[in-house]
Amino acid sequence: MRLPRRMLTLHTAPVRRTSSVHAGVSSFVPSCSTTDVHSLELLQDFVSRARRLFVITGAGLSTESGIPDYRSEGVGLYARTDRRPMQHVEFVRSAKSRQRYWARNFVGWPQFSSHQPNAAHRALQRWEERGRLHWLVTQNVDALHSKAGQKGLTELHGCAHRVVCLGCGAISAREELQKRFVALNPGWRAQAGAVAPDGDVFIEDEQVLHFRVPSCEDCGGILKPEVTFFGDTVNKTTVQFVHHRLVESDAVLVVGSSLQVYSGYRFLLAASDRKMPVAILNIGPTRADHLAELKVSGRCGEVLSVIQSL
């Protein structure tokens, strides 16, 4: 299957529909014109012609659930602050960095863990139920696809709802660790600042000085969220598994990702090598625009909600 190349910049004849972005979370979604009818028709045609669709999702999908991202123009973390995400080497080597990270994560966890899937997550889950979507790979760590009921799912960068011991490899639930934080830090309080993308909030360094961090209950090792921090690499077995799912597919759809990180971009390169048709739904440019036969600009929930998996 090979669609003619179409790079779309049309902004006429908008579809009239209710926004999928709830009041109070739209501050994390970049401004975007309503997607035009022609673009929707072309995306509908792309999805309808695919029989085993491979979908890659990114942070732009979850901004509509109230979770900020890093790179969105004007509203992402990099645009709002000079703060940068935790680096893998820093977390592993520095006890103070781990203390600061977990203190911030402890404060932000109740809000982060309460986020719910939005219209885009639910649409993709319906596509899977109807046999259109073969496999979904998400770069997000928020568990919203799982909450939506997605079954054929790879969380490429892990999941913040799980904790791993760097010593013995034991996996535990992040919610259980929250209880241990509470028990170890009775009466500890901190004034939270801006919300960060991966489940934490910004608090001043002096507020974390007395925050206590538990160790692994099995071996006393260092506890880390079961996510791929910046500077780390995705497990090779996971990458190989995803490549196998890609080979089984006949088209690729990117939803809400700029693909700036190579861990996700590699699958677009592989799809291009196999001459698989690629479509991208995203606000703003992506690293793979030159590989796409169809590029649609729009809010993920609004667009996917009107696309039928016939």
C-alpha cells in the first residue's frame, strides 16, 4: 500500500465540534487551528486502507489529559522554565539528586496518578477492539493507555506507576511506595511550584533537606521509577519486540509526538526502509515529517474522535 505524498497546510472549512480539551488543562496544549475537513478526509482514507495499523503516541496525546510535555511551543516545560528533566547518570550517582527527585515526585504523585484518559486514548482503544489497530507503542509513562483498556501495548520508556530496584530488579507499585514515603516522613510538607511532565512538581532545594527516601524492602537497593530517564537507553529486548510488531503491520500512524528522541524515531526509519505508508497527527513539526505521506495538524482528541475504524 502506497499513498501519494500529501503535506497539508489547509485551514479552510473547519469542522464544527466540541473541543476534547477540558477547561483547566488547555494551558498545556499548544494553540492550533481547527483541523480542516479535507485533512480529516485524507486521514480517514489512510486509516480505512490500513488493515494492521501500527501507532506511536507521544506526550502531545496526554497534554489533553492535563499532563504537560517538554517541547510544545509556548507551553512545554522547556518554554516555561529553564529546569531540565532528571538525567539517568545523575540519579544513579547522586543520593542528593535522588532525594530531590523523590521529594518532588512524592508531592506531585496524587495529582499525576489521578489523570484519566482523554478522547484520543479512548478512540485508539476502540480501533483496537474493532481489529484495526495491530499494535500501539507509547513514549509516555503516564499509564493512560492502560487505563483506557489498551491491550496490544508497549510502554517504550516504561511506566511511572511502577518502581524498580537497581540492586535486585524487583518491581513494585508506585502507589505502595507513596505509603512508605508517608510513613517515613510524618508531618513533612513542601510548597509546590509548577507541574513537571513526568509526575513531579518543582520545589525549592531547601525544602527537601530532611525528606527521607526508602530503600528496596528485599535487598536494600536504590529505588528508581521504572522509566527511561534522559541519557539512558531503551532495553534491547523491548526494541526488538517492537520491531517485530512493526514488521507485522502495514501502515504507521504517529500521534502527538515530535519524534525528537531517537528511541521512537528509529521505528519511522525502519518503516521508511520497508516502504510502509506513514501518517502523522501532531501540532507543530516533527523529526519524521520528510518520511510522512500525510501530515495533519490538530488536537489529537478532536481529530481521532471523528475518524472511524471501518
